Amino acid sequence: MVRSVADVSSDDWSDSDDDLDGLDDLDDLRAFGAAGDLDELDRWLAEARVDAAVTSRRKERWLAQQAGEEASVAGVLRDLGERGTTVVVSTVAERRHRGRVRAVGDDFAILDTEQGEVVVRLAAVSAVRVPGDGAVTGDRADRLTVTLADVLPTMAADRPRVTAVTRSGEQVHGELRSAGRDVAMLRLDGQPADLAYLPLGSVAELVLR
């Protein structure tokens, strides 16, 4: 009966490893075999080696498929950040940022770019470009267990000057004064210094100036 990859259990993989370990023993056995049995034993050894090699390749494909199915944008960015890979992140606001990943949270990533630090919402990422040899699995689940809403109040305490870019591409320049559960308040540049309240759900990226 032919089984699919999904039908192969972890016990089967262990069994295949046992088969490989046993091949050396079979070679020893061959040395003591009767002359008339050598051809049959050689054929059996060849078939066993082929079966073991096929099982090993099948296991590798299965593991690669499992990793691919568990990949996420956060996992990809975290892997690239740990490698120190230079990335180009595009957002739904039709902007691109070139730099390295500094940190990844539950719903955001921080990039170090030539223009400074850029906070990008993961939901606003439209593409991540890397060099051709920069492939990663992206199946990492361990990331900062904080959200953008958790980070912004701490940032606001320093009153940084920022450019907030909405998902529609609108840019709002000013001083980050406060942040709540789902809204941030900026004192806008220029005169008069009006205030702007931005729902966090509408923010695609935040550029620290």
C-alpha cells in the first residue's frame, strides 16, 4: 500500500534512522554469508539503502512544508533581523523603507533606516524585499509580547517629533504628546499649533524625526 507524506508518522522517521544505522551491521553480516546468498544479500542491501534515502528526502520535504505553513510576516522580519539582513519594506501607503529590523512586536516592527527609526504596522506591510540569498523560513513565534498601543505612551513621554503616515498615505507632522488604547495625539507643526487625534488603526507607519 502506498502512503502519502501526511500518513508518515514520527515513528516512521525514527524507524528510517534505525534502518540507516543497521546498514553497517548488514555489511558485517555479508562478510559471513554463504557464497550462494551473496547476490541476494547485495540486492537486499541496495534496496534498503534506496528506501532509506527516499524516506530521508521525504522527511526533509515534510519538515520544510511544515515550516512554510507556519510562516508569518512577524516571523520573517524577526529572522531577517537576527541575520542583520538589509530589507526594503513597502507599505499600503505606497512608501518604502530600506534598513535593518531592530525589533518585532505583536503588531509592529521597528526599522533602523538612514532617515532614522521607522515604526511600521505589520498589517500595513505590503511587501518585504531581500537579496536573493536572504530566504528565511519565518516560522518563528517568539517575538516581543507588546503592541504598538503599549509602546506609544512611553515614546510620548519624550515628546518626539514624528511623521505619522496613515493607510491612505496622508502625512501628519508634529510632536507626539500622548497615546491611549487606540488613539494618539499630536501637536502639529506650524502656527497655529493645532492638535490631531489619530486612531491607531489608521496609522500605517510612524517616522521618528
